Amino acid sequence: MSGHAPKGDDAIRQTNDDATISRLSAANLGYFHDPFVKYFVRRPSSNERRRSPLMNWGTYLRVTGLDELVDRFLGISVADEQDPSSSNAIETAKQILVLGAGSDTRWWRLKERGKQPAQYFEIDFPEITSLKIASIKKNEQLSRSLGTIDISSGGAELHSQAFHILPGDLRTFHPSITDALVKSGFNKDIPTLILSECVLVYLDPSRGDSIISWCSENLRRAVFVTYEQILPDDVFGRMMLRNLQSRGVDLRGIKEYPDLASQVARYISLGWDESFSVNLNDFYNSSVSSSEKKRLTAIEALDELEEWRMLLQHYCFVWAWLDRSKSGFTFRSFKQL
């Protein structure tokens, strides 16, 4: 094997392994509850299993911020937005679509809490989905929770009653992936959450825009939640890009959408009703309670506070929503995070 960094798609696929090990590190230390991530880690060394405090705190914010947005979506009833106290609120079936899902364990974590949606779809490269499905097959706890499963496409595709893994290249989202989704039970008429966790930023801007546009044009009630890097042009941002490029990873979309304002404008211009954004530094300051901050410090103290704040300013949550149904499903609870 050569010592050169992988390039292109291989380098992007490698980021899944890095993110999974980071989640395992933080979960093992008690930052958050995820008893499932260990089943998707491919034998890292003991050094790899323990990330730095800076990385563990960052992973904690990434996971808990996305969890909060997903929980808000799953908790909304059609009449809630007009009268939250109404006894006539209609519980509507919902679905979640995860772009570039990798080894994410969210479906199992939701099911453990009895919060899983009616349908859950994951998309990723076939090389990634094959490995994930192999891990599911090997582990009785994971496979038993899915019920009867059907595996096809040479082991790269999985379907169960409520959980689906589809192989695909997001650069060909429409029509190849969208057609496969519909054939698998994806329902354009029910409330849908699309989750993109460090995914769109790897695509050419036009490719990412086409995904966002297809969703706004074809879904009746939807939320689009994105987590990715911003601010490529300051000192820290340039260093961040150099570090990623040394590993063969290019953030193709970051120059087109470099800050919070441009991220919000992207969704509005592509057909979404409203959009909001927050960087992780502001999320930490405003949404993490003082008692929770004390708990985190008890797990691991942060020494590099200046680097911590700089890092958080270069990552953001962006969320947008639309309602074409005129049902009152207006996502008012999403205006702040």
C-alpha cells in the first residue's frame, strides 16, 4: 500500500470512518447515549478510539444539535402550530431521508426511544451501504430490530418494513435515486425530513442545488436540515481546507455558500418557505444549559478555549421548511435552535 492520501470519492468515503470513530469516542466517554455505534467501527486502534477533548466536545454538539432538530420534526402534529393545546391535533405519519448516511445509527437510537418515523431511508455509495448491511447482518440486536429484511443489489441494498438502505451516487440524485426511493415506498405527500450531515458541501454547488430544488418542488411538507463547514477565507478556514485537501478531500460547495447568510439564501432561492442558520459557537452559548456544560467539563476539561471557539465558528446548522399542503404544518417551532 502507498502512503499517499486517498483521492476523490475514496477520500470522501474515508470521512465516514473518521466520523464513526469520533462518535464512538464521545459515546464511550458518556457525552451522549449511543450503544449502537460500536457495531459499525472497523477495529480502530486504542489511540483512534479516544479522540481529543476538542473533537469529543465538537462531536457532542454535532450530535445533540441534529437530535434536537429531528426530535422537533417528529414531535409536530398537523394542528399543533395553530393551537398547540388542541385535542384535535392530527398525528401524521412522517418519514426521514438521510443523504450520505454512512454508518449513522440514528434509526436505532430513535427506535430505542419509541420515536422512529413511519419510514426511514438512507442513501450512500454502494461501497458504504454494503459494509453497513454486512454489519447489520452480523449483529443480532441490529437485525432483530428491523424485523424481516430483504437484501439485494449484491448486498448493497436493504429493505424492511420501515427502514431502507439504498445505494446511490448523490451526483445523480434525480432521476436514479428519486425513482428508487419512490419504488421503495417514499411518499412525497407526507411530512418529510431530509438530513444532510457534511454531505452537500462535498458536491459541486449545482449538484447540491439540484437536490434541494427537487425536494422543494416535489414534497408537500418538508424540513431540510444541513450540518457543514463554513468560512473558508479566514486564517482558520484556510488551514481547515488545507488539512482536508492533504487527506484528498475537497469541500466543493464551501466557496459558493461560505457563511450563514448565503446558506439561508440558498434555500430561499431554491423554493423553501423559510430558513434559519446558526454556527456551533452560538448554539453552544445559547442552547447548552449551564448544568450541561458542567457535565461536559466533568467528563473532560477543555484547555484550548480559543481554538475551540474558532472551530465552532466554522461549522453550522442550517434548516429550512416548506408547506405546500396549506394544512397548518408550518414548523413554527423551528425558528430557533
